[in-house]
Amino acid sequence: MSRKMFKVLSVFLVVGLLALSMIGCGQQDKENQPDKEQGGGKDEQLQIALIPKTLNNPFFISMEEGAQAAADTLGVDLMVQAAEREIDVEKQMQIMENMITKKVDAILISPSGSKEIVPAIKKANEAGIPVLILDTKVDAEAAKAEDVTTATFIGSDNYNGGQIAAEYMIEKLNGKGQIAVIEGIAGHETSDARIGGFVDKIKEKAPDIEIAAQQTAQWERDKGYDVFQNMLTANPDIKGLFAASDLMALGAVEAIAQAGKTGEIAVIGFDATDDAKTAIQEGSMDGSVAQYASEMGRLGVEKAVELLNGQSIENYIPTKVELITKDNL
């Protein structure tokens, strides 16, 4: 074999050995990598579930937007799911149980039923998943009876919001006349607090204002229309209406327009949604008590992350309420 050929063969041999060595190292590295499916390399991104009452209400859409903005900022995987209707308590419980099965790190929920949601929260407790309550409180007695705990409540003072609405109603009617009240779901904590604050303040400050009709419209616009149409037929002298949500108030506004009484009946809602603000601007509504759903969603995600990072959080985190009228719109 010539010296030249020997050199060529030597080069091929060295290159081949290097290639084999690299393949072996690569295979070893691959074998040493943690298997994400096996849990050795578990994705560290936090998964947080947001379960509003529905996503067919602008209020809860705003809540989702606030939560998503915070999740994007903090690098959180936000999973959002809700029932079609606010009154579908069973569906909300199913959604929560599915999130528990998925082993999310934390759950944010606005309960459709303050008592009914307690068993689902108990399952989350047993799974070690913290639950943060938004907007609507859990029934304290039901929670105590089941030894259920929640991490915090983030929301506005609905009773105070009802009182703010009553003060404005008294001003609009000069302290006298017949009014109507439209409730949300009967026995629902949010509705009860808003209506309770309103009625208590009317009785305290304006004995000459008579609540001529009071009925539920289950948080829905169509039902708000039907309910107030019937109220107005039975009580044609009604001069004011307080509805526990803007959706119901806007339904009532349609009934008022059909009766040819737009501007003759003071209408006050709750939530200060965009549609309500438009109605206030146009004069078919007089006011709405604003609470900040986006802020609730944002705080929910931020506080959940703090909790999961080992920090302590307050057991009640208030968000503000204020009256929106044409003057401050």
C-alpha cells in the first residue's frame, strides 16, 4: 500500500470514529432527557381555570378579558369555560368537576348557586386545588356545614351597591311615588344583597316611596321585558324601576318604550355594561351601579399565582362600586 493511500484510509477511519462517537453521545443525551409524559420534565406553566356563570353576559366577558390579560402577563395557561345560562347550576358543577379531573393548579369561579356549588368546592379541597371566588359569595352556612374552605372572595359590596341605587332613586322621584323591583335568581346571594340594600335604604330614607311590584327575571333580558310589561299593566302609575342587573333593566326599557313611556319612568340597573351606558347616554336609562368585572378577573389570576407561589393572600379583596349617570358617563 502506498503512503498516499494509507493517509487517505487513515482520514476516513478518523472521520468514521468521530461520527460514531457523535451518534452515541446524541443517543445518550436523548436517553438522559426527562420524559414530559412520564412527569420527569413537567411543564412548569401554571394552569388556572376560570368558570364564570356564563359568557353570554357582557359582565362575564369583561371578567374573562381581565383574567386573560393577567394570564398573558404572568405566563399562565388560562382555561375558560361556562354554562350557556346563568341559572344552569348543574352545568357549572360539571365544568368544575372536569377541571378538578384535569388537575388544574387553581380554580376561579363565580358561583351560579351560592349553596349548590359547595359540594364541588369540597371536591377541589380534597384534590388540594385552591378555589378563589369571584363576584358572588359562597353561602357561609352551607360551606361551614360541609367543612369547605375557599382561598378568598374577590368582588364588590353588592349590598352597598343597592343602597347607592336607592339614594339615586329617591333623588329622581323626590322621595315619593310607586316603583318596581326586578330581582335576579330568587335566593341568589348577589341578587339578594343588591335588592336588600336597595329596599332597606328606601324604607329608611323614603317612606313615601311604595314598592308596588317585585319579581324575579332570572338575570335575563327577555324575561326582564316580560316581567316589567306585566308589572306596568298591573301598576300603570309606576314611576321608577330598579333591576338587579343591566340585562334585566334593558329588557324593561324595551317594555317601557313599547308602552310609550320612555323618559317617564326612572330606570336604574346594575353592572354598567356598554349597552347600559349607551341607554343612559340616550336617556332610556337613568343610571347603573358600576362594578368592575375586568378587575375581578385580573385580581383573580394575580392572587391565584401569588398563592401558588407560597404567598399568603387576603380572605376578602374588595373591588369598587360607583353610580354611573349621564353626568359622569
